[in-house]
Amino acid sequence: MVARLFLLFLFIFVINAANLKPRFEYKYSFKGPHLVQSDNSIPFWEYGGDAIASADNIRITPSLRSKKGWAWTKNPITFDQWSVECVFKVTGRGRIGADGLALWYTTQKSQEGTVYGSMDMWNGLGVFMDSFDNDGQHNNPYIMAMVNDGTKQYDHQSDGAQQQIGGCMRDFRNKPYPVRVKVEYYNRILTVFINTGLTNNKDDFELCLRQENVDLPKGGYFGVSAATGGLADDHDVVAFLTHSLHDADQLAAKTQVSEQERQKYENEFDTYYKELEKNKQDFKEQHPDQVRQDYEGEFDNQGERELRMIFEGQNSIHHAVKELRKTLDELLGRQEMVLTRVSQLSTGGAVQAPQGGAQQQMGGGVPMLDTIKRHEVDRVMNNQNDLIQSAREMRTLLNDIQNRANVIQQNMGQGGGAGGGGGGIPHHTQQAISELQEHMKYVRQDVVNLVNRPQAAGGVACPPPLAVSCITPTLFFVSIIAQFVLLIAYMVYRSNKEAQAKKFY
């Protein structure tokens, strides 16, 4: 029995929904871009408090503490059944935000107040997106609806838990896409849908609450408000879309044109059309040189544009294939050159020794080359390091000699001044000169030894560059096999592409 009643209720609901015809009401809506006019006003709307309007949205409150903002329609609505959709984003740095956002339908336009930025004890409907948990029940963020007749005061301590007519717990903060809340009021039935902004599908709504026998006053105003407290979020309203709901049969009866009016409009159309054709014919007769005979050849139809796009695509593919074929030919040429060299080496070709010696062969294999060894390279490097160290010691010694020479000159100058030009050279000066001579003798001997120093035993000179690569046979044949594999894979890929492209030629 319960199942039958449920199916009957569902059938009636679907029939009523099918008969509803929404009509967009632009005087009670706003949407970006170009939302704000040159005087920073929004058509048919007014905003205030800490609200900031831009070209794309209205920031009801910024992410600052203790801020309040609002936006209301300038004129009351002229219809009784309606549907509003609010598209908004609530973003904040913290894990918990505050305080929340509210949608209003009231008999008077409220100013700043304590209920989500609007005045308390309103007369009408309030839909609250509460983001802060005042009662400590861990049930926030929460979406709820409350109807007030102007005598009730909102209970902040319990988040209006005993005053709501319904609600649902949905997280609407820091979502990748804008959150959408749709509120419908038709035949005293209030329904709230929510799109949590997890997908980019605008129609992905889920039911939040549905309440029957809801009486709302007529001729009210729509509004949006928000507030922040100790915690703060950015409350941005991207769009507010309002539709009036009408019964399909009643709307068709209102918009139906009588037979007499329809005949009148058809006669007027025929008259104007005949006059237009007559004027066009007269113009062609009076100005034959200014009349274009054919307009069809000046514009491309859809089929021609598609064919042109296909042709251009085929040309680009053809050029790409030609470039690939050219590259493949180059690779084949290099491959043939490498194969020729490999065949020469495998047949036992002779290679000249680096110093012009006799030809050496190892049973027809790769010839053994007399090259510099690792220990010989180390020996040469050690000799070079010894030369550098000796040059550094010579530089240090020359600096010492220069310093002592400066000291001798200073002492000689001081001695000449003290003796009045009649005294001889002091004893310590003569001793320094003798030491200087001995050091010069040592420097001369070191320089002679460095110049006449023979090379180390077994040392060899760096050989001239060889004409034959020092690559090992294993590495060489591995590279050849890899090139063959790449070549075969490329040929298979090109054949597949050619088979797929045959349908375009």
C-alpha cells in the first residue's frame, strides 16, 4: 500500500513538473561578464555594506574579520510562483570558515544586521549556507531554510536547529567549481536543490529539502547577504538567476492569438513582402550595373569548408611523409656506408700502422694498433705536474730574491746617509750579497737541469690522431643491430600510416 502511494505521488509530481514552464526574469537576475556599469551600479539591483562588485561577480564579503555585505533587487516581484538559482563560491585559507551566506525573499529590503549580514525578524523566507558550528554539534557546513512572519528571532547559539523547516549537511567551501543552490516555490511547496561544485555539470543537482504547505507573502524582494566573524571567507556570488513558473496550459491560453488577429498579421506580412519584391524589381531596372546576379558563389557552404579542411590536412600529411622518406633515405645511405666498412674489416683488410711501419694482420680480423698505453699517459701527466711544481718553486724563489734586493737597497741608502758618503758597506750587507749570489747560482743550476732534463725511461710521444676508430667490435655490432631494429620498426609504422591514409586518396 505504501509503495502504491509513493508511486502515485511520484507520478503526480512528474506530471506537475512536466506542465511547468519557466520564464526568465531578467529584472530580478544578474550574471557576468560585464556585470557592473560605468557608474559601478548593477542593473535592477543595489548593493552595500562591504560588498564589492566587479565585472564577473559580486564579492559580498572579503576574507576579513567582522565584515557584512548585501545585494537586493530594486523592485518587488510581480509573480507568485518562482525559481531562483544562486551560483556562488566560498573560499578561505582555513579548514573552518565563517559565518556564511544567505538567500532572502522578504517583504522589505533589509539592511545590515546580525543574521548573515541582514536584519533579524524578517517576514518571508531565508535559505542559509552556514559554515561555522556555533552549537558544537559538528554538523557544519549546513544548508537550511527558515520561514519567519516577522516575530521570530534567529537563534544563533543553536544555529536555528529548532526553527528550520528542513536542511541538509553539504560542504560548499573551497570547491573546484562554483556551487549552485536552486530554490523553487510552486503551489505552496518549497524545494531546495544543491550542486556541490565537484563537477562541471551545471545540472548535477541533488535534493536538499522539500516542504509542503509553506505560505510566503506576495510581492517580495530577492536578496543575498553574507557575514564574517572571528574567521573569514570570501563569499562571491557569480550569478543570481530568477525564473517565474507558469502552468503550461494557462501560459498557452494567455499567449494564444485569436484567429482574427492572426489573419490580420498574415495580411500585413503579405502586403509588406509584395512591396519589398516590387521595390527590388524597380531598383534592378533603374540600376542594372549595381545589381549582382549571383550571390551563391561568394560564400562557401558547409560541405565545401569541410572538403577544404580535408584537402589541407591531406597536403600536410603528404609533406610530412615526404620529409620522413627523405630522412629514411639518408639513414639508408649511412647504413650502407657502415655495412661497407664492416665488410672491409671482416674480409681482413690491412691498416697502416701509426708510424708508417709494415702492415699487420691478425688472421684476417681487426688489426692490432700500436697506441699509447694508460701507464704511459700517467707518466706524461706526472712529468707535467713535476714541471709545474718546479716552476712554482722558481717563482717563490725569485720573489724571495726580489724582497732581499729591496732590503739591500734600503740598507745601502740608510748607510750612505748616516756616514755622509765616506763609510763602506756594512758587514751584514756584504753577507746578504754573498747569500744572494749563492741563491742565484742555485737558480741557474735548476734552470739548466730543467732544460736538459731527459724524458723518463719508456716514455713515448703522443701519437698522431688515428684514422681508424677505437670502438670495440662488440659495441659496433650491437649498434648495427639496434639500427636495423629501428629501421624495421619505422618501416612498419610508415606502412600502417600509408594504409590508413589510402582512403583519402
